[in-house]
Amino acid sequence: SSWRCRKRPGEPLKPVPLPGPRAMGQVPAGALIDPSEERKGPKSALASPDMDGLARYMREKNPRNIICMVGAGMSTSAGIPDFRSPGTGLYANLQRYNLPSPEDIFDIEYFREKPDAFYELARDLWPTGKKYTPTLSHYFVKLLEQQGRLLRCYTQNVDTLELLAGISPDKVVAAHGNFATAHALNGKEVPIGELEEAVLQGPEACHALAGKYGALVKPDIVFFGESLPKRFIYGIGADFPKCDLLIVLGTSLSVAPFNQLVGMAPDGCPRVLVNRERAGEDLRNGFDFDAEGTRDVILKGDCDDVIRRLSQRLGFTEALDELFKTATPHRVADAAPRSRL
């Protein structure tokens, strides 16, 4: 069976197995643990489950297969609206499009019938590197790559700021797709530069592009009703057994199957959550911040603030500031991910 995103108003996004000819691989089954289930594992590699313990681990153990899992909270300081924050979330701001429900703007069947709402929204969100630019936290992930520490960055975000920050395309796995590539609904690949030009001109240009390719064209963002990217499905099985440090940045871990990745880190591998609130404690093999000798660390606060403090402990401040202040956002059209895991 293939895995597709299906959403009903008011329900959380989750994968639903649907019959189909293309097998995309398996997604870990079961998002929630039995409350009576006792989680056991080897002794934590951390001297203490806090920022000092994390910094000491990174200095002394020098992990070289770090996986970062990032969510909307890492992009809010870039000015991109969070999808779910009350009053400021993206869904809350979609009322001007008179949608039956806000989620419909990302529904593939609604897009087939009335694509203009999405095209208007895409014009607002398109990652040109001018309106929205990568945050300090994005450049921290880039710094990890420069140091040879980053195995992969798994992102829930469709904003493509990881690529704008210069993180190598083969290091980024977009669980829900992004603006880096595009296809027509008939399957034809479309140069992202052509779609970008059409979207920035307006819906009429997008319809003209549909005439050229024989069907409506959209960026490879996963809409409700579409299959999850193969690269995400295949990547988790290849990457997570190697992980020697998991850093989760700016996500409430409320969306499956992305949230299930937390439980795929090897036993004993330190896991860190950087977020305004605790999250991921009700997942199978999820975070357990309060257990004696835990391998899990909660660093509460805004991503950029926490990353700034962590960088000071690691002695990364000068390198991170240099990268952040001198970087010129890359063009997404020049950074389309074409390499394999």
C-alpha cells in the first residue's frame, strides 16, 4: 500500500494507507504507547540531561551523524506564520480566500477545481530569499554540516529555508515536500523557475503554464490526498540507525508519521528537544525527560535564543555569527535536490 496524507477539518494530519500499485516502503506503525509500557534502554551517554551535558557530549564524543528534525517553530523568527498558532497561524489567516475550510487550500481535489487560492498564497510564501530569509537556527544546522557533523536534516516545513541557508540538498529531507521542485498533475516535471515566474505574475500565468504542460502545475508540496515523498520513506530506514545525536527544533510533534521518527533513534542515543513547550512524551519510544538517567534533554524557549546559548557553550559563536551575518540566501531554483540518500 502507499501512504497518503488525508485530513478532515479539525483532525490532525496523519498518514492513511490506501491501496495502490506503487509501494513506497513502510512507516513505523503505532504512534502512541501503552501507558503501562515500561521503556528501558542502555545508560545515557550524557553526563547530565541539560544544556551543559549536551555541550559536553558534543565536545568530548564528537558525534558525526547528527540528525536534526525541524518544524514551524524554527521559521517563525523569519516572519513565516506558524500553521497552528491561534490568531497568527497560517490557517487562521486564510479566511480572506472564502474557503469551505482553511485546510482546503492544501487539498489536492480542491486544488484541481479551484487552484487560484493556492496560487495566491504561494505568491505570498514563495521562497525568493527577499521576504523571508533563514534564521540563526537554520545557519546552526548549516554549521553542523560544515563541521562534518550533520547526517541529515528532516524538515516538516515547506518554506525551503534550509536550502536558502545553503544546506546541501542531499542533506535535506522534506517530509511534506517544498518549493524546490515542481510537477504538473499529469506527472510531467516542470522547471521550478518556470513555476516561480508564473506564481509571482499571478493565477492567469499559472493557468497559461497549465496549458503548456497539459495539466495544472504545483510545487512538490504534499497536499492532503497525495503520497508522502519516497525520499522521506526510504531515508528514515537508512539514516536513523546511524544517528548519534538527535536534535528536534521547533515542533510540537503532533503530526504523524514525522513525530514517530523520535522513537527511531538508537537506544542510548541522546535526544534533544528545543521548543517553547514540552512535546513528544506520549509517543511510542517518545521523550522521557523526567526519568532517572534519561538520555532526553528539554531546552525550552525560542529556537534562536536556545541555539545562541548552546553555541556559546560549544564555542561556536564566532563561526555561527560569521555564517549568519555574511550569508546570502541561495536561490531555490539553483538548489533543487537531485541527489539520492
